[in-house]
Amino acid sequence: MHEQLVAGGARLRDAYRRARRLPAQQAVQDRRLYDHVRAAGKPPPTPPHRRGRRLLLLLGMAVSAVAFYFARQADTARPRGQTADTDAPHPASTVTPDASQ
């Protein structure tokens, strides 16, 4: 309520300043002056609610937390000292024994 009164007062002040500079004949026909007076009685427009951004941010944080949780679980499930390279079997040797010996 207070913001509406402040905004209305500011618009009335703008209208008074404009009317004070103009001669009476021009002030009566001035559309901009009438716009200031008309706008003084209207409440200022409320900003639109942006719930989509907040929801997207929360969803992103939740996905990140779940990914971090599962990555942590995978790290703790693997015994210490083992890495992904040691888990894989080594390929068979391609060197054939020399039959001439």
C-alpha cells in the first residue's frame, strides 16, 4: 500500500511540474499531462512471477546431488588400491615360443 501511495505521489508531482511550465491553453490540451494524472490513480504493475527459473534451479541442484551420491557410492564400493585399469584382464601375449630351441 505504501509503495502505491509513493508512486501516485511521484506521478502527481511530475504532472504538476509539467503543468507549471505550460501556459493554460497548452496544459489543457497536453496529452502527456493527462497521462501523468491518469497514471497517478493506478497502482503500479506487479512484476510477473517467475516460478520456472526457481523450479529449474531446484531441479538442477537435485540432479547434481543424486549424481554426486551415486558417484560416491561407486567409489566406496570399489576396494582400495584397485583402479579401473587393474580390473581389466590383460591381453594374451602375442609372442610365440620359438620352436627351434
